[in-house]
Amino acid sequence: FPQRLATLAATAQEDAWQSQQQLLAQQQEMARLQEQLSRAQQDGERWALALQRAQREALEREATRGAEQARQQELIRDMKGRLLELLREKDALWQKMEGIDTPMPSPAPRDAGLCACCHKDFHLLSRRYSCRLCQEKVCHTCSVDVGKHRRYCLHCYQQGHPQAT
């Protein structure tokens, strides 16, 4: 019976030693995992800070872009207004210039706001021209340009007036 007890004690001692080795290996593994967890948490905090910084910078860029876009839209509005002013001024000057070199006084127009041929309204982008022969007011479509400041209505041009060719 003492032999058996010695064997059991040796086996128990061997088991205890193996358990201690396993415990030591598990403690080392746990320390390694805790270190990895700590590094992962630090990385997570760094990434969270980087994300917050990137979001803040994106918001600042968006605000700057919005302000720049508003300035550009205001500039476009101003430029369109100035373009309309210049077009009105050009049209007024053109109308004044047309009356300067008329060979004879023009008869009273039937309707100064309509083309004599197609009866379309004259407006800001649709100029009127005086036929150099009959003095009718016609639009660009209903007139023929035959040289520097010489336009004729289609009727006079087609009639083949000697002055129109």
C-alpha cells in the first residue's frame, strides 16, 4: 500500500506540475492578449480622433465651399444684370444710329413694335431694321444685309430694285 501511495503522490505531483505549467502558459497568453487589447484600444482612440478631425475639416471645407458658391451666384446675378443693362444700352444706341443716315424722312409706321412682314414683336433680343428703300421696320429674319449698314426688306430685295443690288 505505501508503494501505491507513492505512485499516486508522484502522479499527483506530476499533475500539479503540469497544471502549474498550463496555468503559467495561460497567464502568459492572457498577458499577451491584454497587451494586444490595450494596443487595439489605443489604436481605436487614435482612429476616433482622426475621424473626428477629418469630419471637422470636411464640415469646414463644406462651409467654405458654400460661401464661395454663394459669392459666385451673386456675381453671376450681378453679371446678368449688367449684361441686360448693356443690351438695353446697345439697343438704344442702335436705334439712334439707324436714324442718322436715312436718305429720306420715314413715313409714320403702322405699328412701331411689330415687324412689317411677319408681324412679330420687337424686343430686347430681336432688333428692328429699317429698309433703306421703303423705310418699313423689319426683323432680322425678314431683312437682307447687302453691305455695311445697308439692309432691305425681303419684298424690296426680291423686287430687284436697282438700289438694292
